[in-house]
Amino acid sequence: MESKAYSTITVTEIVRRSGVARQTFYRNYPDKDRILVEFLCHQFNRLEPRLAREAMSIEDLYRAIFQAWKQLIPPSLLANIRLADRKIRQIIFHSVTAVFEQQYSMYGLAADFVRSEFHHYASRSLSSVIHGLLVEWSLQDFKQSPENMGKLAHRLTESIHRYYLPAVL
């Protein structure tokens, strides 16, 4: 991604550059997108020790996500966001969704709610808001502070949280 757009990179190029066999690649990843999803999840999960150590509000969690995004996302990914690569945006959405599923589990959602169809929609709505803010914030060259973005994210998602995480609020 440092030298070409993500959408134009092929699995053949990845295996050739990494020095692994195509079969090894597919044994570990169903496609090239999974590599990037896992990378982004890993970057976000670097927050986990801090989240476990500190009692964080939802707004604090959002602020931490924006801080991590600004600090840990490589320039090549930002360049691909600026190229308006739809695939990159889908991958960011999937990674945000995966991270939220993991992080929100620590807030003790009731098992019947987690299994409900409503949980699916609430989770995707939250992910969509944060994903959109991360992408737009990147396109605006991080003009707002992570603190301000955390506040904005919290305000935009407050109504979802009333249903999704009532015990936290």
C-alpha cells in the first residue's frame, strides 16, 4: 500500500513479496482483506490493557479510539483513504465492528440482548458512526482533537447507548 492503491494489490503480489507459498497464504487468510482487518484490530487492541486498567466511560473509550487511530495508523492507509478506496472503507468498518464487539462485552451486556436481532443493528449503527467519523477526520487531516472527536462520537451515539448499554449510562 506504500507504492500502490490497496484495491490494485493482488494475492500473487503479496505472496511473492512475503516469500510464502500461495497455499500457505490461503491456509491463514481467506483473502487479502482479512490481513488488513486483523492489522487494524491489532492496532485498536493495543488499547485493551489501558481499557482494562482504567474505568472508562463510553466517551473515554471513543477518545481513546481516536487517539489510537491518529497515532497508530500508517501513512499508507491514510493515503488509501484519501484515494476514496471503497474497499478500504469497508475494511475499516469491519475492524471497528470487531473491536466494538470485543470491547463492549466488558460492559456486561445481558446474554439475551447480545443474542437479539436488536443487538446486531445497534452494534452496526455504532460501528457505522465511528467508522464515518474516523474516515472523515482522516480526510480533514485530524483538524479536531481526539478529545473533541470523542465528545462528538458520544453525542451522536447517545440514543443508541440508551438501548445498547443502559447500565453504563
